[in-house]
Amino acid sequence: MKLVAITSCPTGIAHSQMAAENLQTTAEEMGHEISVEVQGAMGAQDELTAEEIDAAEVVIITADTAVSRDRFKEKPVFKGTVKDAVNDAENVIREAVELAEPGATDETMSQADDTEESKTDRTSDSKQKQLGGDPSKGLFARLKRLFS
């Protein structure tokens, strides 16, 4: 399957680059063809062409900043965070591919995306998997155990 993706973080130096690389290698391992655009404070790198977007069956946006979706009006869009692509690119790609299948809705957001937009757009599907790492190993969980 042909995919296009955008990764974007406020600085665009490390995390968005890691997310892009992880999406590329994971997609290739899963047998998909992918083009990834990296956006950051310095602008866009490896900008997606109109031909790449037209050929794509689904769009993956893993961003911690606002990304314009004007170029993707006719495409299903999977939205997640940069952390999702860094920690669990395989699940991001799997969910995006499922979104492209017939009968799927036009857009989905990962459960780890905690923006106000996602809270209002998200359905009450309690079976949705959490993307990213183990919450019990997170900073706040470790600090809570440390001071308990």
C-alpha cells in the first residue's frame, strides 16, 4: 500500500526526524511504500509532491504542532503524535492501513493524542488501544513511586 506521512514537532530537529525514520523503516518492513515529510521550525524537509499525495491511499500525520490538511482533502487521515511514531510506528501504520480499507471513516486519531481537538472529535470507543510506551514506566508514574 502507498502511504504518505508528515511528522512535525516545534523544533523539528530530533523527534520529528526519529519519527520519520521509524515510519520509513517500519513501513518498508511491513511491505508498504511510504514518503515522509518532516516539518519543524526551519520549514519542511522532503516535502511531499502532488504526485505522491495523489498516489497515496492514506495519510499519516504524527505531529505535536498544527499541520495543514488542505492537501489531503480526498484522503483518509490518521492523526497521532510524534511520540506515537517514535515508540510504536508499527501500530500507527497498522491503524492507518485499516483506515484506508473500504467502510472506514475518513479520519481517526490515536488515543495518545491529548489535544483539545482530539478530545472533542474522538468517539467513545473504549476498545481503542493506547499507543506509545507502558504508562507505568512513565516519568510521573516513576516519580509517584519514588515519593510514595
